Amino acid sequence: MKSQGIKINIQENVPLSPLTTFKIGGPARFFVEVSSEEELIEALQYARNNDLRFFILGGGSNVLVNDAGFDGLVIRIRCIEFYVDVEKNKIKVGAGVSLAKVVKDSIANNFTGMEWAAGIPGTIGGAIRGNARAFGKNTGMTIESVSAFDINEMKEYVYANEECQFEYFGSVFKLKPNLIILSAVIKLEKGDKDKSWNEAMDIIKKRNVIHPQESSPGSFFLNPVVADEKLRMRFEKDTGNALRDEKIPAGWLIEEAGLKGKKMGGVMVSEKHANFVVNLGAGTAQDVMMLASLIKMKVRNEFGVQLKEEIQYVGF
């Protein structure tokens, strides 16, 4: 249905599972796609006027939707703004643009700096919010500024890189749910197109070897800081890898707890990478919650380490 006096198209009972990389979850009571700040404001006003909770959806990775769905308004960001400034080595990109496009188009314009993100699902908005990272690099390293809409003040603000408070899988935009990312300016360096393409393809090949190809939200748990010196030494001895910031990979802990390949209903701990929970085809959010609870209990009992989800629960 059309909301009164505005252009956006509010739909009812829209299935959310096809819009997520996990392919799990029920419908949104109300749903709308927005591609501009004006449409976003209209959607937010609709939610406010109708006393509805709202959830901002981007590319659908890193989320688990309740089997009952979301009893409110899901606003899907579809911002497609994309502007390349070759002279200043910058790209301005809307929050709804896929990371895949950012990687592809930056390389096509002879920029280097985004190759590490090749193969990561989702949008640049989601990558900024959660400071997506891989292979020793992260989103915050390339961001010059972020434009965000403050729903409390109903105004747009520009955040310089240092104001974004980028941290391990986090940012000010994750800490403050009143901020909705609209766009970002990405600062890159001049590069060699062929060299960058080869690097990006190599990274995708590595991902395909390491990460499961079944439907999943991405990494499920954050890597925990571990104080136990014996456990840290055991990890380094077993893997030959040095710890970063005293964090032990959650996947290693889960595998050591004997849970690799563990099934619960229609979901399973991936046999490729233990920090991925995959949907075997008919998985439910309840299956995922039960498996996640089992994982946390086993790792806590075995190692005294409390795992925390990286994914966001929607509609719970």
C-alpha cells in the first residue's frame, strides 16, 4: 500500500529469508525499499506515525531473522549512489551498494586498497557499521568520511574517519542505533588494474577453500580475548600462528570442543570452518538458536571462554 502523501511503497507480509544470506526467517509485517535520504525519512516517519519498530536491512549478511519474522517495518537500503573522483583517488558510494561492486569498480578505475574485500557478501553500509575485516585489513582503513542520518534529530551528519570509532567488528554506527549510514567516501591509492584483479581473484579462491559455500550469515561468533596463557600457547603451538590482540579464533575453540560438523535440525557447524553455521536447506531460527546455545555452553565448559555472537538477531 502507498503511504499517504509520499512516494514510498509500503508492502505487507514480505518474506525476509530470501533477502538474507542465511535464507532463514519469517516475514516482515511491513517492508519498504528506499534509495534516497528523502525516502528514508518518509519511511521513518511512517514507522513513527504508526508506532512501529523498524529495522534497517542492507545486503542481508550477518543477520538471523526470527521464524516469526519481524513485527514492524523493515527498511531495506538500496542507495545506488556511486561517484568516482579519479583525480583525488576517492569513491563516494551509497550505503546500499554491494561490496562486490565497490571492489570491482575500484579496480576498474585503477585504484588499490579494496582487494581484501573480494568475495565478502553484503553492502558497504553493513561493512562500515560492523567494520568488516579479512586478511589483516578492515573497512575502516579505507574510509575517509561517512554520512549518516540521526533519527533522534532527523538530520544528516558527516563523520570523519576518527569520529567513526572503528574497532574490532564495530563502529560508532553499531554502538548508536540512532545513526543510519547513508553514504561514504572511500580513499584509495593509484594501482595497477591487472595486479589488483589477480590479487582479488586469489582472495576469492582462498575464501572458497576456507569458507563454506552453503547459506550462512558469515562468521557467527566474535574472536574472544583469552587471558588463559596456557590456552593461548596451546593455540599457537597447534596452529603455528601467532595471536592477534590476545584473541583466539572462535572457530579453533569450537573445533577443539569437538563441534565441527555438529547438526541441529536443519543447520550445522560447517565442516570447512567451525565459526560458520550453515543452513542445510530447511534450517530454522530455532535450530540456529539451539545450536548456538550448545556451542557457547561447550566452549565455556571446556575452556572457560564465553563466546559472543557477531551476527545480529532480528525480531527476537
